[in-house]
Amino acid sequence: MIGIIILNISILISNITVNEIEKFDDKLPDIKTELLAPAKNMKAVKAAAKYSDAIYFGIKNFNMRERADNFELKDLMKVVNYCHDRNVKAVIASNILVYDHELDNLKMLLESAVACEVDSVIVHDLAALQMAKELGLPFHISTQCNVSNSISAKFYEDLGAERIIMARECSLEKIKKIKSNLTKAMIESFVHGAMCTAISGRCYFSAVICGDSANRGKCIQPCRRSWRVIDTENNEFIYDGVRFMNSRDLCMVHHIPEMIEAGIDCLKIEGRMRSPHYVDVVSGVYRDAIESYYDGTYSKKKASKWIKELRKVYNRGFTTGFYFKRPTESEHQHVSPTNLSHYRMIKMGKIKEYDPETKLATVLLTNGKVYKGLEIFITSSTTETYFKQEVFWALFDGKKVKETPKASPRKPIEIKLTMIDEVIPGEDKIYVFTNKTYKNRYLLKKKKDKIKKSDYYRL
Ligand code: SF4
């Protein structure tokens, strides 16, 4: 059997010219399809670095998410070093339209990117493309450029693009075709996250409504709101749902094999406005899905489990976007403009003291109890700490316990916990990700109890 296979391979090789083999090798820059995750701050970088091959982030004033935290130029070296120390690529998003008075700043940003050894930059404006090219900085063509056909893709490839991010409006069939016509450039495509109702890069809705343009990274998302459309003769455009332009979020976790087999080199998660915890969960799920594909264990059962996990974090309901068919009204989220998940990060207490030698932290527990197997998150809005860990035991009253008594703001208790990473006393807090308090809220409502806002968050 082995002999037959070897014979067949050698016949096949003898029929292919050396040039063709080189060309074929050129088309396979990576063995595996990469996972690219978003980060709006250092905490999200830490969350993403555990699972992704590359992280993309914006620097203030030069990216499509001006309303996100974004990094300062002075943070660039720190972010790149953090990524590179973990074998993760660092990608800057600089994909807004640029005006003349901003060219000097743009140049400074790209020069800093080169100096800090950023791996690549995502560009939209041809000025950014040209500058990156002159500086020898690999550039990726933003989805804002709407690359939707082979000639456009080839055009950018010939300009030297390392990668082309497909327009969100491309089907998998179209992507396959585009990929087959490229010789060097890689293809990247969105796998999860928010979708626009308009063609990406061509929406002026926000600009017209309030002067803040989506193409300058300042979209106020008017498409998410409920609208009544009435013409000058008072005829109302009736649609099945008041939020008729509010797209559901893209979710392709149940189609990872099709995406990889379409020749997509990199699967991109949208979400530079999202929390570190969102990035953590979504990139973790997609890492599992990609690995499962390559080790042959990908299954529908696993995909259903992943979707359950993805539903727990921010989502507007899911759609497969344009990958298989043109979206219809059922791909819109008519009911809610925002998060459908009832899961939230609930604060349990804060770190009072920390001993870096023993890694023991003294925690003032003010909400709920800590027990063996509980997954807790340690983070804060004022520090760069972000990590999660499982509780194995706690020290309460000088004794090791598997479960602590229940604490409340009126009856706080002090416990000690071993931390798997550094924490900052007085700043960092302990959270749990749960929907439990929301259940409490509904129960209370039924009983017509008077409830305070703080009661929503009581465990
Ligand atoms: S208004 Fe809606 S469709 Fe237009 S860019 Fe903003 S999010 Fe996208």
C-alpha cells in the first residue's frame, strides 16, 4: 500500500515543473489557518495572547474604532514585546481615511511601527499603503477596501499586499475563486463578531446623522436603533420589526472546516470595542475549533457546545452573514439593539493584600461564596491585570476550606486565595461570570418586591 502511494506521489511530482512547485509553496505561507484576535487594551492583549496567532489593535486617532480604549503610541513597544515573547504577531490597524494635515502623524505612527518591529499594518487609505510600502512594513488591505473580486485582489497583491481582508459581503465560493487567482497574497476573512447592515467602508449613515463618520472610526451605529420610515406623503414603510437595519452578529464556529477548506489563511474575530473577557471566550472557542479541525476531532456536537459558550458573551443573535447566501430580514435582530446574553461579570470582592513570595492574596469577599471548582476572574478598570483561574481551596479563619461562608456587603468576610499571576492590592478585584443574579432579578420582580439596583448583582 505504502509502495503504491509513494509511486503515485513520485509520478505526480514528475509531472509538475520546479516552477509550479515553487509557486505552490508560495501559496502556502502557513501550515495552519491563523486566528487573529482584537484588543482594545493591555488586558485584552493578555486575554487574546493565550489563544490567537496574532493580535490586532489600534493606536489613538488612526483606526476604525475611535470609540474604543485604543493604545497610545508610547504603549506600542510594550504591546509588541508582550506579543512577541509569546510567539504572537502584533498587527496595527490604521485603516481610516486620512487627510493631508494628518500625513505627518501617520508617517510617525508607521515609522514607530517599524522601529518597534510590528509585524504588519492594516491599511485602507492609499497614503497609508504607500508609506508602509516605502518603509518596508508588511501591509494588509482592510475590509474597508471592499475587495470582492479577483481583479481587485490581484491589484492589491501586485501593489505588494501581504494579505487581503475580504469584504464581509463575499460568499465562501467567491473567496475560493479569489484565492485561486492569487499567487502570493494571503486571504483573511471575518469569522465572528459585529456585522454592518451597509457595505463595509461605504456607509455614511452615522456621518449624515451626526457628523461622526464610520470611515473615520467614529460610527455611532444608527443602524442598531429602531426607525420609522415615513415619506413626505405620510406613507409608512412597514417592516417586520422596528430595528430593521440591525444585523445579527457573525458566527461561523459551526463552519470552520468550510472556511479553512476555502483557502482562508487567517480567521479574524471582530471586536476592538469588546471587553477582555469577550476576547478571552471568543478566541478560546475559535482556537479549540481550529485545533479540532486539524486533529480530526471537529464535530457538530462540539460546535453546539461552542455556540452555547459564545451565546454567554455579548451577542445580538447569530448569522452566517454572506458566506452561504445573501442575508434576508431573518439575519437582522429586530428585538434588541444590544446584548442578548444575561451573563455578566459580577464583583465578588477585592484584593486587600498580596504576598509575591507565597502568591497568597488576602481577599475581602463582599458578595457570594468561593468554592472548589469556581472559575474566578481577577481584573480591574484601573490596572492592566487580567487573568482567570479555578479555585481549589481558600483559607478562612486560618483553615483550608473547600467552600467559604456566604459574604454580603453588610457581612463581608476575609479569605486568602492562591493567585496564579501577579495582582495589585487595593486595585484588583475578583469577579465571577454568571447569569445567576439575573435569575434573582426575575424572581424578585414576580414577587413584586422592591429592589435596588445593587440587588441585581447580589450572588
Ligand atoms: S451605521 Fe451601521 S452599517 Fe453603517 S457603518 Fe455604522 S454599524 Fe455599519
